[in-house]
Amino acid sequence: AEYGLSICILLWRYHCLVTKYGKLAPLAEIDLRPRCHAKVDVRFEDQVEQTVGELKKQLRTVVQLPTSNMRLYYIDKGTAFGPDELKYSTRALHSYSIQDGDEILVVRKTK
């Protein structure tokens, strides 16, 4: 009986809130899964690479540098912060929240 009374109270309260404020619009659907692909520009001298997939496959060939002689920087066009060095080789790219129009800057390491 106590369980049934609780449900009646909740339904009554719900009815009061709907009467006062109207029905609640459906909540927005938010996808929090990390993005797997983004279109980015990679700058090294006058060469540009367009996709993350191509970056993974061809970066060493495109810039003609072994990975040990290059530094990568992520430039987020949506913020005022400076470039973020991609120095942790095991860090997932999606953790940087790369968006369309952002850039990956390749810089030759100086000894």
C-alpha cells in the first residue's frame, strides 16, 4: 500500500508540474563517443595533407623526415591558445578533440 501511495504522489506531482510549466521537450541527444576522423590541414613548407588517415600513412614520406627528426603541433583554430605539441606517441588523437579546419604543424627538430 505504501508503494502505491508513493506512485500516486509522484504522478500527482508530475501532473502539477506539467500543468504549471507544460510538457518537457525531449532532451537533446548528445554523442560523447570520440571522433575517429576529422579533416585537418598539415603544414610543412608548401605541402598540405588533408585527412588524418593520410597523415598516419604518409607523413614521413610527405615531409621527408624520419619521425625522430620531427615535432608535431596541434593548432586548434577554435581557441586562442598556442600550438599543443603532440609529444606523447601513445596518446590517442581523438583526445585532442581535433575538428575540421584545425591544423597539424610539422617542425624539423633542431639538434
